[in-house]
Amino acid sequence: MSAIDLLALFRRELELCKVHQGETMAVLSGPGTRPDYVAAFIAAGQQLGAEVFHLSLPQPVTAFRQTPTTAQGALWGITPLTGHRSGVEILKRADILIDLIGLLHSPEQLDIQKAGTRVLMVVEPPDILARMLAREDTRPRVEAAGRKIAAASTLRITSPAGTDLTYRLGQYSHSPILQYGYTDQPGRWDHFPGAFAYTWPNEGESEGVIVLREGDIIYPFKEFVRGNVRITVRNGFITDIEGGFDAEHLAHFLAAWNDPDAYAMAHIGWGLDEMALWNGISLINKETAIGQDGRAFYGNVLWSTGPNTDVGGTRNTPAHLDIVMKGASLYLDGEPMVLDGDVIPADQRVPSPGAR
């Protein structure tokens, strides 16, 4: 993508975020940030009349605790901003923060949001950003999903392979996380791009069995599952993983964190982005993309493990998996949101071409 096209794309994104004359906009970068993203966001913010500043952080000198991976999109909550109090205080003064390093699941991001700063994370390559830029109907459909989550007391997922897992809701579900690819409200976080809705279960109240099958996706591996994996969940934690190589691979990765919270059930939800590609991981550079296609594609069911600090919980762990199921079903209080991979509620479905 040319510099001119990138500038136009980022200006359109900032317009969705309602960046305007008189606002203060911060651009946060780190050692691995693309310089063209920094330059394009600064220029786009200035074109819209914002007072823009750029905070570039070095690689921290302090060694963090041992982790089994530092791959892109695999280590969450530990960033160049970790423990950097002066940096946090500076960023809290901005109306909007463009996060080009990935602050997700970090206490620093939560502090910045609490100050009223809206936060937009942008780390995917340009072609994915352009293809998945939010459409006119994206936000209303995601917000409709959020209303369903907020009113529900149980969430159940099933699949043809034998999945049957129930999450009890209520402790965190009154404020579901809604992603539609931009943020225009004080203190709100979003990730450009992607459209999906999710929540967290009550502590210790997830029970059942998940059976992954060929074509499901495990992040941060950014790989398709090639054979069935049977995962048993008791009292909110994974207690057993059975199967062939995929099961061994998954079990080994979880154990390598040496952290009981790595096995905790975390967020659960479904994808609503018709421009996201199920097979996107076959087409990306795994060193530069984190995989929003797989996480957001229309009709997926996505469940995760690890942290819950985003919604006020106490599990502050970098051990985090996103696992995406294709062709599964998700029910709220018995009502299908997704049925065999198809979004069911009319206010969440993508309008047919004739209805647009």
C-alpha cells in the first residue's frame, strides 16, 4: 500500500473515531512498530485538526519473568510500557491513544482508559486493515449482540464433533466487550480491525467438554487444528486435554507457562465480521500479523484462556489462548446466536444485498 493510500485509510479510521479539531491524540510505538504507521497516523491526526504527539518506547532493560514465547500476538499484558509510570501519565492526558504496540490485557491500558482516554489498537498489516474497515452496519450488529449478552444468565456452546460446554454469566456479562473496529467514546478500547462480541464467565462456573476438530484455529499458534482434541473443563479450568499431536502441542504450551491461571476459562463470544476470512491464517505473514481474520470471521465461536483483568478480575497472566471454532453453535439462555456457523438473530445478521 502506498503512503498516500495508507494516509487515506488512517484518516478514514480516525474519522470513525471522531477525532476532531482541538483533541489531543497520542501515537504509541515500540521497537517493532512499523515506521509508516507512525508517520501516517500522525499526518492523519494533524489533517483532522488534532494536537498530535508521538511516544516511542525502547525495549525495556528489566528482564521480565520467563515465558515460553515472545512471538507476535502471543505475549499479552507485558509491553514496553510495563512499569513505565511516567509514560502512562503522559498518555492519560490524551483524548485518544493510537496503540501500535499492543497494550491489550495490561494494567497500564486499564489505567489509561480509566482516565477517559479512548484507546485504539492497530497492529495488523495494511491489506487486512483496508479489507476489514468497519462498514455502516457493523456497529449496530455488534451492539445488538452485546445487549443479548448483558441480559443472559447462561451461555452454551455445542458442535457436531461433541462439544457441550456451559458458562454461567452475570459476574462480568453486564458490560460485554464489543469490538467493531473503532472507538468514539471516552475510556473505550477497540481493535482495528474486526467485529465480534464477547464476555467472561462467572469465576469457577464453566463446565463441560470442548472437542476441537479439523479446521478450527488455535492462537497464538496461528495454525489450523488437524485432528480432534478433547478438552475437559471443570469448575472454570481445563483439567484434561486428549488427542493426537494437536492435543500434545496444546498441553505442552499451557504447561510451559508454569502458571495455574493459564488453564482458566476466559472470554467467550462470536464473530460478526463478514469481511474476515476463516482461512486468513493461510495467507498472512505470521511474524507480522496477529490473525484478526480468524478471530472475527462471521459465525465463528471463539473461546479463550487466561486473563480476566479487562473486566475487573484478578487473573493478570500473559498466558492467553484464543481458540476459534468453525461450524459450532452458541446459545444464550437457550436462544441460538450462532447455529452451525450461521448467525441467527436478525439484528446481528449481515443484510442481504437486496436489503441494503
